[in-house]
Amino acid sequence: MKKTFFVYQLTLIPFILFTMYFINGKGAHAMQSIKGKKVVMIIAKNNFRDEELLEPKAILEKNGATVTIASSSLKESTGMLGAKVTPDILFTDITVEDFDAVVFVGGTGSSEYWDNPTAHKIAKDACAANKIVGAICIAPVTLAKAGLLKGKKATTYSSTVNDIKSEGANYTGANVERDGNIITSEGPKSAKKFGETIVKALQQ
């Protein structure tokens, strides 16, 4: 009986050690792996795509990140599906050094940033500083025109495939594509995976 109990105790030791490790070590780290990280999400002054903002934002915040919303206007912005969002800052006031990730949200209105020199500078400065740079739906065109997708694997919404290919992107057609610190996504149905991919990138 005593021998059986001793063997039982031995079999419990790995389980106990794993549990302690998960709670106090790696597991706790995983749950709070991006706590303190700061992300700025840039939306159009109107007609951003609701899911592409709200779903990644929720995932980032759930994992501990602080999310700032930037736009070209501080007035309330209305999404294509009716979501109302009041930006925190103007995108022209973004200081790249203050953030760990810069994310361009899609929607029809996001084409306002395609040829915007300030948007290009923000994207290029973030990339140069090894920040995470993300774009979803038609917003990857902004990154492409900033020169960030040349020779990079990337994806985008179907209507803008030629726009990024003409700027040298290697279009993959994936729902979400990551090449180094650049993360692109094809649209609203991939918004959740896009957010999760940003979280994983911020963990590294």
C-alpha cells in the first residue's frame, strides 16, 4: 500500500511542476505577453470597415495592449456598417516612437491614405524602427505606395490586387499574410485572424 502511494506521488510530481510553471511562469507570461504594448489603429474619417477595427481592437485589448484610434479628423467617424467611433488623435500627430504597432484599417474610406505623404512617412518610419506594421482590406495599398511591400509577401482585398502587385508586392492570396514585421489581410472575414496575428507578432 505504501509503495503504491509512493508511486502515485511520483506520478503527480510532473503534473504539479507543470501547473506551477504554467501559473507562475510561461502561462502567466502568455496571458499578459503584450501587456504594456501600445498600438495605433488608423481609420478613415468616414466609411472605415467596422469589423476590421473592432475585432482586432478587442483582441489586442483582451491581451493587454492599449489601443489608440487615429484619423484625419477628430469628429465622430461612421463605419460602413454603422459603427460610431470618435478618434483619440489626428493621424498627423502620431509619434511612431510611442507605439509598438501601427495598423491601417480598411473600408472604402481608407483610400484617403493611399497617396498621403504623411501616412507613407508613418508607415516607413514604423517599419524602419522595427515596429509591427499592419494593413487590412484595401489599406495594404497605402503600404505598397509607401514602398514597403516591394519584394514582400502580402495580401489585400480582391479589387486592389493589381495595385499592390504594381508596386512590387508578391501577392499570395492568403487571408492573412506576414512577412517580417509587415502583416496584411484581405478583408473583414479575416479581421479576427488579423488581430491574432498582430498579437503573436507583438509577443515576439
